[in-house]
Amino acid sequence: MEIRPIRTDADYKAALKVISRLMEHDPDIGTSDGDRLDVLTTLVQAYEAKNFPIDLPDPVEAIKFRMEQGGLTPKDLEPMIGQRNRVYEILNHKRSLTLPMIWRLHKGLGIPAENLIQPVALRG
């Protein structure tokens, strides 16, 4: 099994073709083709993470997304953020999150703290 590092776009495209071919046959884990598929997908994931990084979403957008997922209202955020006017200031990018808010949102909604600590672009 000859597998090389993926360093160029051509290497990346070639690896994707091999992965596609292997997936059509659905090889069993532990077989030669199964091991090859496992190693190639790991290499492709590493190449994509390095060359096509995905930025974290805006903290406010992450909060809104979690609200939508859980059917939450601004009132539901009051224990984590404060009074309702403060919640609306946060949701409308008029006020930044504080460290205690970030901690409570992380614990209460399960939003990753690294996402919440990003700077928020305040709007007028």
C-alpha cells in the first residue's frame, strides 16, 4: 500500500478519486482496502483542515442558532445574560458578552466557550 503525504491540490484531488473508488466497494475494516481508505481519509481531513479552515461563527449568531434549535425565547436567556433589555442588546450587537455571561451561556446552552469569547462587532 503506497500512500504519500498530501501536499498539493493535485495530490488532494488524486486522493479524493481513490477514496471515491474505495468507498464504492465498501471495504471491511482491517482489510487492505479498508486500511487504505482509513489512512487516506485521515490525510484528506488533515489537508482540508490546514488549507480550507472553517471560521467559527459569530458568537451572537451561535446563540441565535442554539435558541432556534431549542425553541428558546429571549426570556429563556435572562438567567444567563441578565434582564431582557440586556438580552436584546446582546442579540442586536449593541453590547459585548462579559466573561460571566460567556460562562453561563456555555454551561446553559452548551455553546463552545472558544466560540463565545470571540470579539463581537458592535453596531451603533
